[in-house]
Amino acid sequence: MARAIKSPSDEVVAEKSRYRLIGTPFRRVDGRAKVTGDTRFADDLRFPRMVYVKLVRSTVPHAKIKHIDFSAAESMTGVIDTLVGKDLPDPFGILPVSEDEHALAIDTVRFVGDPVAAVAALTEDVAHAAALAVQVEYEELPTISSFNEALKIPEPRIHEYGDEGNLHKKVSLQFGDIAEGFESADLVLEDTVYYEGNTHLAIEQHAAVAVPEGEDRVTVYSSTQTPHYVHRALTKVLDLEPSRIRVVSCSNGGGFGGKSDPFNHEMVVAKLALRLGRPAKITLSREEVFYCHRGRHPVLMHLRTGFRKDGSMTAQHLRTALDGGAFGSYGVASTYYTGALQTTTYQLPNYWFEGARAFTNKPPCGPKRGHGTPQPRFALEIHLDKAAKELGIDPAELRLNNLQPENSVTANWLKMGTIGLDQCIEAVCKGSRWKERYGKLPEGKGLGLACGSYLCGAGLPIYWNHMPQSGVQIKLDRSGCVAVFCGEAEIGQGSDSVLAVIVAEVLGIDLADIRLCVGDTDLTPVDLGSYSSRVTMMVGHAALQAAERARDTIAKAVAEHLQVPAEGLVFADRRVFTASDPEIGMSFSEAVVVAEALFGTLGTTGSYTPPRAPGRYRGAGVGPSPTYSYSAAVVEVEVDPETGVYDVNHVWIGHDIGTAINPVLALGQVEGSVYMGLGEAMMEEQVFRRLPKRLSSALVHKMPSLLEYKSPGFHDMPEITTYLIETDDERAPMGAKEVGQGPLLPIMPAVANAIFDAVGVRVDQVPIHPELVLKGLQEKAKGRLPRVGPGRFPDVDYGEPLVVPKQLCAQHPVVNWLAVDRD
Amino acid sequence: MTDYMHSFDLFEPASVEEAAQLADKYGKDGWIIAGGKDSFDWFKDRHKRPQAVINIAGLKQLHGVKDNGDHVAIGAVTTLTEIEDNKLLQKNFPLLTAAAAKVASPQIRNAGTIGGNVSQDTRCSYYRDGFPCYRAGGNTCYANTPTAMNREHALYDAIRCVAVTPSDTGPALVALEAEMIISRKGKIRTVPAEKFFIGPAVDITRMTVLEKGDILTEIRIPKKWSGAKHYFEKIADRQTWDFALVSIAMVAKITGGKVSDVRVACGGVQCTPRRLTTVEDLMKGENVGAEMERLAKRVAAQGAKALNYNHFKIPLMGNLAARAVRSLT
């Protein structure tokens, strides 16, 4: 069933739904507090006797710390305490295989912005002045600015670990018979494509407040997407029992992956709060947020694909080179992700993926919306556009003819769920009048099509364990209020609303009857956090289970009380009643009273662990998901051939969401993805300036400011028509798939493809600045190949490929990629 | 690390005279602000830390647009939004209102003034980031090294410094032959717009003739170009809140199909708005048409010297000049 929702003004029309609340637009549960300013973000928190903390950050990209002089800072009135690396000697990092960060650099700094020391003072002004007054003496080391430099310069190493020299991670995975695949091809295409790095640009800067409580106990309030992982990292760094640390995730003013790592500033304020016995707060400046980064990896890619005449793929060899920045972060996973989801949209029987990530002296890259997937997806979708042209097949046809079947297993052992990609493509083609207009618009105007697919939650947790990935507790009592406890973190995506509406739906009550307690490691059951588009899937399942258990308990009591069968009871309109005669029943709160009298204090739990993925090879941990979302987009551009400036006039986007729990929120996620995607396609770049050697070879951010980091404004936004495609996946709670990340994926390649349709210029890189289009047009005018993009792909030794057998070895134990990588 | 404003003494003078006295008294330790759009950036980055900040935004004498018969006078603290919306300017000098409408964003135009827009400092990212370059009193141009990122930088007159003028109204005022009225210790002097902007060869530490103690009080535009045909276009990375990669401003008078008089200036290509005199010369006395367009395109960027990453500005200038000519047909 496809619902066409045209944004932004058209009213969303809810079709007849099998649910009471789900599927109908409702006001998000945190909406009122957000628009009235009642929501307390981490930076809004104030406590008596609170001190303010600032970090002293490295001004050089790679150096040994010789000496830190605090004398000027300590002499300032109001300075309370200072902290250096050796005060917090234990390393941390989000992945167990790359715990390479310290709260403050111990003896080496690795990028401009790497924290070296901290200062606590009575006011923020004094803390700031004192931090600037701290003198750090460095002995500079050679710096590495790019993947190619890391390849050429194995010594000195930025880290003492990693697969080789300054290469952090190398992967080579072969699925199927590559040689045979290419032999059977009628056409072999090769492309070298570059995807520039960019950052999240969440509107809220990171902030954290630590409050000491009693003896050796601390609470850390933070703008984090992953309170549980922050809790783990704090336990390690503070060397305290986990039970002594409480992490509370405040509402995030946007995250996009930028707040999913445990961060230096969180460790520092916790330590200072414990040491000083008074609350400590830090709020990063916008400049510092650019240094925290963890954004999109710059990736150079080489793609070689065999096609048959009918457009089907026979084999593909993908090589990726990731510029990882100075730390591991999620980088090992990012490396795998540049290959993992290449197989989920179109049939690809033989696939060879090689990926490598380098350490460089720049802020660490990590997960940004789409985590490692937008880059190869960009390469694949422009590659397919070229293949379609070459083979004389319509790009939409080529895709539709080769879709991966539902419930199948891909070459790299990913188990597919429902696939609504055909409906997505058909919807956007119909909306954009693709058949009549593609390739036929006047010179300068063009249409481009691209698709994408994303996880609905990563199959495995970040660290190896056998516990659920999400838990929900429900408390009911005679008030009729239902309190729902869950460790999830609201980052603006609407996770609170999803949690609340699922419980309300099952218990037949209103959203106003629900009270949420979320993202608190002391009070709520563990949920791993808001990343990998996992919340609706996993929190949803856990909430559904807990709510159904509560419903069953109440039904049992009511049935006994009314002397009716429990199976015949209906929970709706804040009442519990018999289906045969709605008059026989009671209000929901009366029902709770009856149940409480019968069973005593009421509480239920629910939890969720994703199904085991079929892949049994080393590296199989990245890519599996309970099911996958699908998107297709058509972008219309108008190129000004005299300036290279292009306008995106209209975007039609179809997204297979399974079930839209709240169509309006889903629409917001789709439109937000389009906006972010256009930013990446058109202008956004996190780039660094290299100074000449005689001037220290420093690598500095081009301009860490909101003004100079170019992101689109209102005027750059096109009209967007969204089609929510519902495939009601049984693997998902209420059939609902993800919508937070997937819709981003088709945008960048669709823009590039549309520019080709408009002026015949291929830009094989993003961002596509106007001058690249202009350059392509100049080449075209001179009769040369109208292509702008990277040159040759470097010679990387990815090591012996791991040849993955086609047959599944069922008895082989699950190999965890993190645990295996560690030894 | 920075991103945090230092403390300073704020003065709100009640008259131009008082402002001039304060400016004179504090000399190099003083700083004149009006909208503060450029100044606060500098203060927050802590690369400029004046002791005394003199706010002239409240001076009524410096505010508003007046018809003085042979010229229109614009007070220096008139906001860009007021200029954009002013009927008198729209009627007489639509080139200026078009340029003002392209500055930054609506919020910034609501606070930013015309005086500030022409007096603002360059956006060179090295200079803005506090590197000790020539412009900042050091001995290197960081933006012109083999590894430098200089996509936004100059094609012309890059003498030790490759910074460009960021002003959108600057090229329009140069084209319109505006005059800048500057007050210093009660003395008034008048400088043509074209001379108001200065390049690194004149003084590498300044973008305009304004020195410490000077206050730009008024901009006068002679009626000479009133009712002339005009063309303004700004090419930038995004359509709002951005500085020009290249902009073009033109006024032209057409008599009997021929160009009787014309002035063209470009922004974003050198430290000052650049008059395209060769384009003007080839246009004067000639018939408007395809041939003029072709020639304008060819000569517009004559003498340009590209850096590593700004070659694209050369065809861009040519195409914009051609477009300006085309607009006359």
C-alpha cells in the first residue's frame, strides 16, 4: 500500500488503519515542551556550587607534549582545579577493538583540537580565560593528511596498533566466484569515485554536567545518543563500579551520529565533580564541535562491475579507502559498512569487497546518518546510471528488473525482509513523470534517479554479550497512569513518541495517560542507544512485549472480576470491555485497580534481541539487521551552463517504511534526510588546510564555523513530494521499519545523475560545487570527456581475501567480528 | 577554543562629534561598530580585542535615505533591509537595492548597515583564523602557498595578499560613482567609492581608506545614473548567507540601440571591487548585441592570474559579463 503524502502543506490523510493510534498523525509527546522551551537540554542544567570547565585543546596536529605550564591559569581568581592526561590514565573508545582515546592526551596529541588539559573555575568566563592561559610546549612530529599519505608513510605511526603502519583496518571479503562472474559479463564498467567528508552540524552543541552524589557516586547528564555506552566508558576511565555511575541522556538537540561516542568532556567533568565534590559543567563551543566531529569519512572508491546485456550484474569488485582521522571511533565498523549494504537492493551473485581505513592527523571520523553507506551507495548508483546509458536501458527499468527478492539471502549472507523498492521506484517515477520527461527535457534541465537501502538496527551490539539489546519496563497502579521506563535516548527523531504510542495502542489508553522515564542508566532498563536506526525496531519490540504482558495481566483480572473470558476483552478508548457487548466492562483505571487487588503491585518487562544472522564468516557482524528499509528518489535540477550553478527544483522520494507509526514524524525524517543529502551533494565538506612544511605542516580545519561550513539554507531547498510505502514487515513491531537514515542515501547520486541528464556532465564526486559542473562543460565544449572526478585509485594491499563459502555451515559457532579482531 | 567574546568598554555616543572624539581618544584601541555583524565575529574569535567599542548605530543623523536634488544621500547606519525596501533607491538606483538584497540573510540585513557592508574586513580563512599573515602584520601569505586552499581568493592585484572584497554593495557603489563622506575630528572629507576601497599595494592591513579615528558617515550617489539600465548577479555556494565567489554590477545608458555610457564592476576577484574598464570601453558607442556579448566574455577577465584553486573564476567572470551585456537587449 503506498500512501502519497505531498509536503509540506497537504494534510496527511490517514487511511483506514488496523490500529487505533498508530498510523494516524499525532502530536509528538515531547513536542509541546520543545516549542515552549520547557525541555531542559544539558546546557540548561544548573546546580548549586557548580564549577565550569573548559578544555585546553592542541594547536598542533601531531606532537609529543613536552611540558604544560598552568602557572598563569592557576594564578587567576576563580580557578579551582586543573586536570591533565595522567589524572585519567585509562583509555576508552566506543569499540572494544579500538579503545585508543584518553580523556586528556597522555603524551601525544594527534590532531588540532585534541584535548590536552582541563581547567575548572567558578565562572565560564574565568574558565575560558584560564584555558587560553595554559601554555603547552610541544615537540612536533610529522603529520599525515590523507589516505595516500598514510599509505606512503608507515612510520611514525599515529597509533601503536592497527593492521599495518598507519592503516588502521584492512578488509578483503570474497563472495561467490569473482572470475567467473566477470567472464560471463557482456559489459565491464569501472569507476573511480570520491566522497568528501562532512559533519553532522547538529544545532545543539555537546554539553555535560556531572553531579557528585554521596560517597564515590556521580551522575552525568549529557547530550548523548548512547547513555549506556557512555556509562561503560565512564566506568572504565573513572575506575569505579558501574553501580556508582549514573548517566542521564538529556534531550538531544539533534545527533545524527555525532553524539554516539563517549567523549573526553564527559570523562573530564565526571572526574572533576568527584574530585572537587561539587557539580561540574562543560558546554562545547561550535568550534569544538567541529573538532569532536565523528562525521562522514572521506572515501575514495573504485568500482568494477560486470553487466549482462539485460542490465543484470554478474560480479562486482569494490575497493574503498577511508580517511579515518586521528582515532578509531566506530571506524572498524565504518570500514565494513563501506561494503556491507552494497548487496541489499539489486541481485549481485558474486561480490568482492576490499576496504581500508587510514589514521590521519585530523579530527576522528565516525558514524554520520547512513554510517559508511552513503559513499559506496553514491558510487553504485552513478555507476548504474552509466551502465544503463551504455546498455540503452532506462535507469528505472534497469533497477526494477534486477531487484533483490524479498526474504532472500544476499551474496554476503544478509537475510532480507520485505522489500518495497519496486513500489518506491514506481511512485517516484509516476510523480516525476519520469517516462515522459527523463532524457527529454530541454538542455540544462534534467532528472536523476537513485535508490538506497538501510538497516533497521544493527544485528549485533557494540560489545559482545548475550543480553537483550533493548529493554522496557512498565509500571501500572491505581492512578491509571502507566509509567514506561526505557534506556532509549530522544535525539529529535521521535523515539519517545514511538515508545509511548506503542504502549498506549496495546493498552487502549491515550498518550496523555503515559508517563515516560527514558535514557537514565540508574532508573531504566538498558537500551543500546539511538544509532543504526535501531530504536523503532528494538525499543518497539520490547515495548510491545511489555505492554502485551501488562494487557494480559489486566485482562486476566478483569475477566475474573466480570466472569467473562479474557480472550474476548477489548482495550480501547481508555476502557476494558467485552467485544460482544461493549457495555460490559470498566474504565482502564478501574481495571488496573482490579488487577492490583488481585495480583499485588503491577509491573511488566519486555526485551528484544535481534534474530541470529545467517553469516558465519569473520566480518559477518556488520550488515545484518532484522530487516531493511528501501528508498528511491528522483531529483530534478536546472543547470545554468554559464556559471555551473544548479538549482534542485523538486525531489520526489519514496520510502519503504513498513508501517508509518506517525506519518507526520516520518515525513519530517524523510524531509530532513533530503535536506541533509542535498547539503552533502551540493556543498558540505569538512576539509583541512595543510600549511607548507616550513610552517609546521599543520593541518587545520578550513573554518570551524557555522557560517563558513556551507550547509543549504531555505532558499536552496526544493519542493519535496514524499511517498511512504507500507510493506508491513512481520519482523518489525507493528510492521514498522526505520526512516531516520535510509531516505538520505538516494539523494546524492540522484543529484549527480540529474546533472548528467541536464548537461551531459558526469561529476564523480561530492560535493558538486558549481565550478566542477562548469569545468565539465568546458571539457565538453572542447570535445573531451565531460567527466570531473578523482584520478587513479591508489595501490592498496588489502591482504589475502577471505573467501566466503556459498554453503551455510550451520554448526559453525557465531563468530563475533569484534572479539576476533581483538586477538 | 576561542568562540568567546572578551570584555570591553562600550560607548554609545549621542552625536557624530562625540563619536569622533571617542574614536580619536582611543585611536588603535577603539573600534567603531554599527550592526556589529563583522565586528562580533572578530571579537568572538579573539583575534581583535579592542578596549573601547563605540556604537554609532543609534545616531539618528547617520540614519536614513534623503533626496538632495542632484544626489541621494544614504546615512552610513541605514540597514541593508531599509536600503532594499527604500522606494527612492528602488526608483533611482535599483542596482544598489538589488545588491543589498543579496547580502547574507534577512536577519543580518535587518541589523547590518550599508556602512558596515562596505567597511567589512576580508573573509580570507587564513587571516580570519588568526594566522600571522602579511595582512595581520606577519610575513607570509598562507593562502598563496603550494598547499593553500584558495578557491575563494583573488585573480588580480594580489601583492603579498590574495584576499578579496566580500562586499556585495561595494561593486554597485563603484559602478554608480558613489561618494563616501568620512568624518575625522570634526573634519569632513569626500572619497569616491572607487578610491574608498584599497588594495594591498596601498596598505595591506586595511581594506578601505578608513583609519582609526575615521567615521564613515554618509554615502552619496549622484543622480547621473538614475534610471539607467542595470544588472547585478552574485554567484555563491548557496543562495543565502554567503559571500560572493564572483559578483557583477553594471549600469548602462542606451541611446538608439547604442551604449552611450556604462560602468561595470566585479566583486570577489580582487581586494577591491574591480572596474572592468576593457568591457566598458568595448561597449561604449557600440550596438548592443551578440558581438558585444562575445567580446565582453572574451576580455572580461583579461590579465587575471589564477591561484591553484580559483581558475573557475575566470570563465565565470567572462560569462557574467556576457550575461550583463545580454540583459541590455
